[in-house]
Amino acid sequence: MMQCQVPIDSVSHNFLNHDSFIACHEVFSIKRDEVIRALMVDPSSIKGIISPSIRDHIKSAVKIAKTIDKDKKTRIISALEK
């Protein structure tokens, strides 16, 4: 599972208080409508954007994650490429 942990640094991502890891083997489904509604109610909940480099690392980690089915992998990777 360690290969599915992507480090993300707080220096390049000022919305973080400290360096962290993104667990790319765990997927939590949230309906798009729920996300949009929550952001409309509280736009300040948008914390920031991950760097292109971290995005590429996430895509690589998702591709090799054995805990995510092929359909979800495709959707995640597609969303990260937009």
C-alpha cells in the first residue's frame, strides 16, 4: 500500500499546515450534486489546488492500486486530466 501513498508538501500547497500523504488506494464516493451544493453554501471550503506534479503522482498511484476497480480508476484518472 505504501506505493499508493503520495506525499504532498505544505510549501507548494499553502492550504496544508504540514507535509502530508494522499491515500490513493481509498476512494470515498460523493455525489457531484452534494459537492456543488456544499460549495455554494460555503465557497471558502475550497482550500486550494494540487500541483500538476502531485496530480501526476496521484494518477500513477491510482493506476496501480489493487483496491480500486477498473471503472473507478478510469473515472478518477479522467477527472484528474481535465
